[in-house]
Amino acid sequence: MNIQTVEVTDRDYDPTHTQELGHGNTIAAWALVLTVSVGALITGISLFLSAWTGVIIGVVVIAIGCALGIGLKAAGYGVGGKKTVEREAKKDR
């Protein structure tokens, strides 16, 4: 059995989950997660109730959430984006 070892540096491990590691602690990431979660909840409840219109609505909400996250990232609200960097610079002052 071949076991690989990995060297962990300070840059690789950060217990505070700061943005530098790209954990998605941004407006774009939160908008995507919240919207997709609501869509998944709608879809799940609708599946349970066999309400196929609700399932379709939930899937559409999930698709909108994905587009929202991608759009916000493109607008600079994602990790390393212009708006996010500006906001972090203001916070560090």
C-alpha cells in the first residue's frame, strides 16, 4: 500500500477561514448558497407533496441562484474581485 504524505504550510491551513484561501466568504458566494438552498427546499417539499409545478419552480430558482452567483462574481463581488478587495481594504483600516 502506497501512502502519500502532504506537507502543510501556514498558507494551506487557516482555522479562521479567511478569504485568502478562497472559501467563498463573499457576497457572490452567499447569494448563490442562499438562493440555491431556497430552491432546493422548494424542490424537496414539492417532491414530497408530488406537486410537480413546485418542483419546476424550485429547479428554476436553483438555476437563477447559479446565474446570480456567476453574475455577481463577474461584477467583482467574488473572491479576488474588485468590489470584494475594496470592501476588505476598508475593513482593515
